[in-house]
Amino acid sequence: MTEHIESLVECQIQHLEQFIDQKENLRINHPLRYLFWESTLRCNMSCLHCGSDCVRDNSTQAGELDIGTIKAELRSIAQVYEPGTITFAIIGGEPLVRKDDVCEAGAYAAKLGYHWGIVTNGLLLDDEAVRQIKQAGLQTISVSLDGLEREHDALRNRPGAFRSAVSAIERLLTKRFFRKFDVICCVSKLNIDKLEPFVDHLRQLQVPAIRFTPIFSHGRATRHSELILDKDDYLHLLRFVAAQREKQTDIRINLSEEGYWGPEWEGRVRDNLHYCGSGIVIGTILYNGDVIGCPSMSRAFVEGNIKNAPFIDLWQCGFSRYRAGRRDLFAAQCDGCEHWVLCEGGGLHLLDQTGVMENQCCLAKIA
């Protein structure tokens, strides 16, 4: 028995060593694997927790990139990287506010060989929209649903939002033309105690996967601190997700890439170990052409604008702050921490969120 335990420990150590080496290789080679396009800041909702601080009017429309520009960027990237290794994810705002443009960009990406998909609140996902995205070759889609009806409508600040989103989910599951589909659930004080009936509801709908992601203090959420989880809430969430992953066989459950959760929880609450690939394998073109790592990054980390230089040039020659090592960026919070080699500050998206870093950033110490 002792030999068996020692063997398991040795295997885990080898796995972690390989993972650390893999991260270093990715940092050096920075192969693009995820390209996000923030197609718009316009939205048909006004959610209390919106990290992008989206608008319900057309005040940002004039600054949006045209489809010809996005196509040119996709072409230039495809000359350097094999498109089949890259996921082209169209986000917003609500991307279906620009439904025709999104479908045109997606179809073009599919023609070049990219895998493409969208993240949507579902309100505009009617039969015609489903027909168009299917025809455009969409392969992945995520629909936001933040709990059962009362909690979802409250967080989304819109009565009837839950029923519209569920109708969209049912419509998609009837068609099943996509390669991957999941529901993204933002976890807040509103729904933290009601997650089990929510999972049961999605199981009844035959949703294949759920991704839980805690709300953090970014964008509009900074004005709604009453939504932010505390330490006890995080522990409850970790225990819930770990337990659900052990017992559920017909629905895949993951805790989203919020940060490193510490040795007790890593490997138990999601499929992969924590890795912040912002600026290393993840790049984003914002609605106005600015280029950044992941979409949740501080705009202080913008690398340039595609109106002045192609994305691929910025990707290959820039992003030094993302790739040169991150200790200096997190020195005040993480200096001397024993978890650094696996955590590396938890995630670059937390850097500009001072309150979050003080109260929630060190997820490894929550337990």
C-alpha cells in the first residue's frame, strides 16, 4: 500500500514537472491558439456584472471594425499559422447584434480552415439566426445562463431573459450541428446557494456541459460589489463543483479559468491545470482594433492597433510584458509565495483590479 501511494505521488510530481516545462516552451514559442474578436460593445442587455461595460445604444458603432479588415487579419494570420490549430471566437457585447457581419466573418474563417464560434446571451438566437450560423460553419457556441429564472433575470437586469435563453438552448440542442456547446454560468451572491437545482435543470434540457465562472470586479461589476463572492462562497463553489464532477456522468462540469485554486482543488474542479495563456497562446482584437491578450485584460496592456500594424506583426514582435516573466508584475502580492511556479499570480486579467487582488486574487490560500 505504501509503495502504491509513493508511486502515485511520483507520477504526480512528474506530471507537474512536465507541465512546468510545457509552460516555458509555450512562453518562448507563443503559438497562437485562440483569437478573440470583440465584434462590438453594443448589447441588447444591461447586465449588472458586465465586464466589458457594454452599451445598449449605438454610441460605439462608428468605432467598430468592418468585415473587410477582419478578413484581412484572418488571411495574414493564416500565412503564418495553420488555421486548423486556431479557434476564432467572436464575442461582444452581444455578437448577434452584428449577425450578418458575424456570419460573414465566421464563414470566411471556416473557408480558411479556422474553427470558429460565438458567445451569446441567446436573446437573438431565433430560427433564422441558427440557420445562418449553421450555414456559416460554426463549430462552437456558448450561451450565458446565470442560474434559474429569478437569479438570471435579476443579474441580467431584464425580465424574460431566462426564458429567451432557455428557448435558444432548446433550439440549438434540437439542431445539434455544432462540435462543442456549453452553458456559461456567472456565479455571484445571487445564485451561489442555488447551483444544484440549476445543474439539475440543465441536465433535464440535456445540456452537455456547464462552465461556472465567478464574477470578479471588472467593468460594471465594480459598481455592484454586493455580487462578489467572499471566501466562504468560494469554498462552497469549489466543494460543489468537485462533488458534481464526481457524481455527474451525463453533463460535463468545469470551473472556469479564474486562477490557480491550490493543491487541494487543482485537478478536481476542471479538466486541466491552471494556465493563464494571455499573450502567449491567446490574443484578442478589440472592437476598435486595439490588440491585447485575453479579452478580460486591463486596457493598460494594449499592444497596438491593427489600423497601424497587422495583428500578426504585433503578436510576433510584441507582448513582451506577457512573455518576459511575470514576477515583477505581481511582486507586491506574490513575492516569496510557494505556489508561484504553478500559479504565476493567478491570471493577468486581475492586474488592474486592485480590490480583487487584495480580496480574491490568492485563490490558493482560500482553503
